[in-house]
Amino acid sequence: MSKSRRMFSVSAIVGVMALSGTLAAGVARADVEIEYWQYFFEARVTAMDTLIDNFEAANPGITVKTNQFPYADYRTKVAAAIPAGEGPDVVQLFYGWLNDYVDAELIQPLPTDAFPVETIDEEFFPMVQAMKRDGQYMALPTAVRSLALFYNQRLFDKAGIENPPATLDELVEVARKLTVRDGAGNLTQVGLTSGMTAQDHHWWREVLLRQFGGQPYSDDLKTVAYDSEAGRKALEWYVALDQEHGVTASTFMDEPQAAFKAGRAGMHIDGSFRIGALNDTRGLKWGVAELPAGPDGTQSNYSSYWVNAVTSKATGEKLDAALKFMAYITSDEAMQIWLETVGELPAKPSAALTEENQNDPIYGPFVKGLGYAQSTVFVDESGQRQLMTDMVSRIELEGQSVEDSLSEAAKAEQAILDGFYQ
């Protein structure tokens, strides 16, 4: 399909052409202000400011006001504002929160005349189809992201390491060479960051578990499947990084990404969204590699995304403007701006899987990871994430066995799934 025929092409969204249906009504409106909310992440704020400037320049009758909140407070702020008739008309949310937002009636479906389901199915990555409810899309992303291995090039050079690790065994060996302790045995530099509160719960669930021959859930997603031999091996391997090999500690500095940015970590597993922040870190020389392969060469990755949705607060003229804004921030132009500013990958294969992107030394490993990535279908993202954090904490801090902690986590998560699906 040529760009001129795409539903979400820039000319169709922000040009002088008349639009049909709901969006057409918005063209004739003037002096409408809508509000967009997202959590605070500096690169995201910069990217959205650029998108809003572009949108307002092409739509002089519409003003977009923005508001950002710390991640820890974000969901609470949204949940309180919309029912009170305040807050955003268009909201950014993590894909794993969709069920909560739908059940609470905080967002409304995207009308199929403006956002045809068949067109979205065809043009976006398949993972986006998890945003459908009852034949309509509830939300759409500007970008998607995968995981990769960041490494500190200066620390690699100092340790005489020529290439990033390609396997889990190599990851351990390289991490050992990069780990530094003081005279009292305290870690002053970790070979590899760790922490289930960051991206490691995704790395364990969708990458390590699969690389050791297991899977997190049954094919119908209703049953926890990691309380298994594969799950035990994957968890043993993960906790051994600290307890046996001594190359990491989840308590090292405040956050894993902070240790890497400070030059106190040789390697760090994170999402492509981290690129923008690292680009702005003075004095840090870093590179990116695909995630290390498993024991039998298995490659796996985790892909996630944040989406944009029109809230139930938006009605009348504001709804028209909100839908028009939604169309622009999910366009090819917006996706390219987001890639260049934030580092997250376009949500359409046609834009993401270009030869240039795949060969890029920074974007390339993430793009390649999308080809074999899995997206967890959460029913309670924060609750399911906390169970993974508690699972490791019981082993590292309380001395519980891997088998018992794994089983306890599986039973607790099964209760969450049962509460949703039954």
C-alpha cells in the first residue's frame, strides 16, 4: 500500500484534505483545547513536545496541553482525574494496564470509521492486536520496544574484552572480568546489573525461562506454567549471578540503570527506551548487543509498548480533536520522530524493519530482537511484576529454596489469573 493511500499517512491526518466521519467534524472546529498526559521520562517529554508543535502548526484551531507525573504516581493521578471530569482527553498507558482502564471505564473505543480494525491489523506489529476489545481497538502505540544488552565500552577495553557475550555462559565469564571489589570485599563495580523491579522480571519470564525450555503460561494464557524443571533451572541460573558468581547485586546503587549511567556497571539489560537517556549522559561510551542466547542457542526477547487512548472524559468538540490528535501521534511521521528522540522502535514493521534500522549499531540489536520477541499478556501488570520481585527476594534475603519460592510465586500468580478469567 502506498503512503498516499494509508489511513494514517501524514497528508490524510494533518493536511488540507477533508476527512470523513468523526474526524471531519473536528476540521471545522476552532479554539478547542485538549489535554495529553504521560508519565515523566525526559526523552518522551521532548518527543511529545515536538509532535504537539507539529500537530498544532497543521491544526491551528486545536491546542494540546500536556502534563507529566512521576511514574510512581501516574496511574493514581489518572484514575482519580478522569471520573471527576478532569485530566486528560488523550492518555498514555502501559499495554499491560489495559484491562484495568477498560474495566474502570477510563477510556473509550476508537471508532472504526476513523481507525479501521483491518487496516491496523495489517499495518501494525501483531502484538498491538492485544489492544482490541469487542471488535474495536481501545488504544494504539506510537512505538514498541524490545530488550538488548548495553555494555560499557571503556570498561570492556580496560578489561581486554573485545566482543560482547553471545551466550549465557559467555555473559557470566565477561561479567566476572568486569566485577571489581574493594579491599573489604564490597562491590565497587558490578559486571552485570540486576533487579526484578527493573527489566529483569521480563528477562526472566519471557527470555531465560524460554531459553531453558519452558514457557510462562499455557497457550490459552489461563494457567501458570513456570513451576517446572525449566522454571527451576532458569531461576537457579538467575540467582547464581549474585549468590554463586558474585558478579551482581540487586542492592547495588539505587537502580540498575543508574549504576550503568554512572559507569559503575559493565553490562546492563534494558529496553530501547533507554537510548535517549544514555545519549545524554556525558562521558559514557557504550554499545548495544542482542541478548545472549540460551544453553542450546535459543534466542528469545521481550517486547512491550506504551499506548495512547482517548479517555471517557473526551466528548463533543474535544472528542473530535482527541481523535484527530490520536491519528497523528500514531502516524509514520510521529513514529520516526519518536525513534530519533526516544529510541523506541516504530510500531509498524514497514517503518521499523528497514535495512538502515537493522544495520544501525544502536537500533539494530533491538530491531532484530523484535523478530523473536514475546509480549506478556498481563491481567494485573503491577501485581504480577511484584510476585517476581518477591520470588527472588525470598531466595536472596530470606534463604528460601529456589523450588519453594518458585512454587509460591506460581500459586500466587495463578490466583491472579483465576480471579480475572473465571
